[in-house]
Amino acid sequence: MPHPNQPVAVTHPESGGYVTLDPAINYDPDDILVKAYPWAFLAKDTGPGVVESMPIETTTAAPGEKRPRPQR
């Protein structure tokens, strides 16, 4: 049974809510959380997991940049 390598909060793939992966809990290898977040279940001595970069939108416009208003 896999254990998370540290407590971490992730988004549940089905419900979209946040869940905390607890190292004290045994997870079934077929659990959807184990399949969605395999990096969280790597052994501590295997090194860091894969970090995915996500684009970050800036909240302010650059000088001279026109930004459209969001549609509601």
C-alpha cells in the first residue's frame, strides 16, 4: 500500500474539492488519488517529483498594453 511522502493538499480529480493526502493512511494502488498524483507517492529517497509549470496570468497590464474586460 502506498503512503504519500508528505502531507499535501491536492484537488480531487472527480469532485474538484481539496483533499489532504495523509502519510499515516494506507492508499490502495488503484485509488484515483494515487493514479492522479503519482509524484506524491514516490519514496522519500527517490528525489523530488515532477513539477509542472502552469501559466500565470498577470493582474495588471504592462505599460501601454490594452487589456480586454472580462465577459460576464
